[in-house]
Amino acid sequence: MNENVIKFRKPEPPKQPRKPNPQLRKLIAIAAVIAFFVGAWAYFQYVA
């Protein structure tokens, strides 16, 4: 019966991309710093 009625609906908001877990991000940053120092130590130990 209401086939000719236009129903206005709010558009669904776009989904935000998932951000990595803050704790995981912090862990990755700490691991990168440790890897940098280990690499620097190995370079000066064996190359320089």
C-alpha cells in the first residue's frame, strides 16, 4: 500500500579502520629500540 512513499533514512557512517592495540604498538616500539641497540652493538663488536 505504501509502495510510492519515499522513506528517508540517515546514511550509515563509514566504518573507521581498526587501529592496532595501543599495548601492542608500545610493545613493537620497545622491540624496535632493543633491536636497534643490539644491531649497533653487533656492528661495533664485529665490524668496526
